[in-house]
Amino acid sequence: MSYFSFNLPTRVTFGPGAIESLARQAALYGRRALVVTGKSSLAGSGHRDQILASLQEQGLEIEIMSGVNPEPGLEEVGEGIRRLKECRAQLVIGIGGGSTIDVGKAVAALAGQSRPPEDYFYGREPEQRGCPFLAVPTTSGSGSEVTPNSVLTHEGKKQSVRGPYMWPVAAVVDPELTVSMPPAVTAHSGFDALTHAVEAYTSRGANPLTDLYALEAVKRIMAGLPETFKNGEHRPARESMSLAALLAGVALANARLGAVHGLAHAVGVASGKPHGLVCAVLLPHVMAFNMKTSRDRYASLRAAVAPRGEGGAGAAEKFIEQVIALQQELRLPRRLRDLGVKPEHFEAIVEQSLPSSSLKHNPREAGARELQQLLEQAW
């Protein structure tokens, strides 16, 4: 067994009704909070007003920053830092999907740094602790509530701000908050979580602990995602998907990812499509590319999710077929051309993807030539 390390410094509170603990946990870190929400976070569900009221009842003074974009830019982080300092907030709470949590996480971390946010976007790690950040996911996909990075865009680039001071201090994961997700968002976020789990399981950074998290996540997603797509009110499936996204987030935070995420940010910029949708299109093609190095790993995933008695020969290929069948069941496209990507985008996508740390953790080495071929096959 090789040497490895494993981190999970975030306190996790999980389950239906977990949101009731948020105000009590937040009050441990201060009395003035910046609450970051997305454009559609809990819209129409009634949960948002209940959460804000509970925070105020606990004695917290609240400044609300709403309307975070699905593909947030560094400018939104700068605005959040300005508002945090203006209201003298002592903590940040992010309530929403992965993008909202990423913005809140970056605001909390970078507000405490001596340099401008641009320095950290272009590779510098935060040098000191910012203010506490509490994450409340309303989707089952990104796992951002338990990762030390924030994905942002700036000047036509999409990449992560990352570092040991980026971890949320607490994650409150209440599956009830995900029930209002529409089918398309359910499908996109679910494939994002599936990609996290599959890539973490085959990553060069995988270890026995991340394998446990990733394998369980894959099992839950393959069973639960079709159910939540067909019936968003299916509480057991929603709960299983919330847990799966969390497990996959822990796995990716420790094992890192692979070529899907190495390419996905640049493809997302070129296409303007949601991250989870881009991952859904790329995943089967990258798995086929990685077959030379990861056949046994894909076979293990097939053995974990196959109907009884359907393992055996060709298990790795059958797992890819199963992922493609899930794509079709969720009515997702299978080609990059369906996302609006054009061959003239390939050169820029390859150039932007080559420095990716996710690409460096892919189990099979992929340079410019291999990435070009991958894009052509996926197109």
C-alpha cells in the first residue's frame, strides 16, 4: 500500500431537516454574516425565507448577495469582498448550487489575503485563513461543500482557486433543499457528481480511502439519478443523490480528477453550456481513451453496479455502455457538436487544458495530440 494523505476538515451535518442546525452553527462564528445565493437558489420553494428568518432569530445580522451567475466570474468575488468589508461580516454563508458555493467560498477566503483576487486566480495559493465559510448545497452535483477549491472565470479562462485555506468550516446538506430542482438541472448536476466519482476512482491520486467514497458514490448515482430525473419528489432517491455528491466531493478533494475535468472548463467556455452537461458528453469518450490503463478499475465499477449475474467478461466495456445508456435515459446529448462546439475551437481548448492539474492526474498520459484526438472523437 503506497503512502497517502486524506483531509476532511469540514464539519458535515447531513439529512432531512439538517438545515435547522444552520443558524446555530453559524452563530458559533460571529454575529454578522454575508449570505450568498444564486439566481434560482430555492426560488419558489419557501425554504429561502425560512432559512434567512432562522438566522435572524438566532441573532445574526444579515447582508444578502443574491443573483450569482451559473458560470461566475472573478468580478463577482470582488463584489462580494467589497460587500463583506462594507458590512463588516464575520462569516460567509453560501446557499445554492456549486457556482454559488464557489463564489461564497472564494469571498470568504480571499477577503483575508493581502493581494488582489487576480493573483490567486492565476495560481497563487491563499497564504492565510480568511473568514469562516458555511456551505448549504441546493443541488446534488458539485460537492463543493467539501472541497478546497473554487471554479471561476476571468478574461476568457475558467479555472480553480485552490488552497488549504479554502475548505468550508461546515457543510449543512439537507436533501429536502434539492427537491425543487428541475429535471435538466437534476441530470446535469447528477452527471457532474458521477464524473467526479469515476475520475477520482481512476485518478493517479486515488488511495484506499478515496476508493471507498468514490465507489459508494457511483453505486448511489447509477441507482438514484434516473429516479430523481423521473420524479423529483422521490425523497429516498434525493437523499441518496445528496449523499453521493458529498461522497464524490470528498473523493475528488483528496484524489483529484482526470481528463474530463482537464477539458471541461475550456469546453464550457467555448460552448457556454453548463459544466455538468459538458462532463456528461465527455465522460464516455475519456473512459474509452483511458481503457488501456484503467480497464480493471472500470470493471470494478461495473461489478459494483451491475444487475446480479451480469458481471464477467467485458465488464469494463459494459460499464461504459451503462454510462451511455444513462445519458440516453436522461435525454442528454452525446456529441460536442450538439453543444455548439466547433472544430475551430479545438486548438484553444487544447491550449487551455494542457496546464490543468486534473489532466495531470489522468491515469493515461494525454498531451496535445491525444487531446486533439479526444475532441475529434467526442465531436
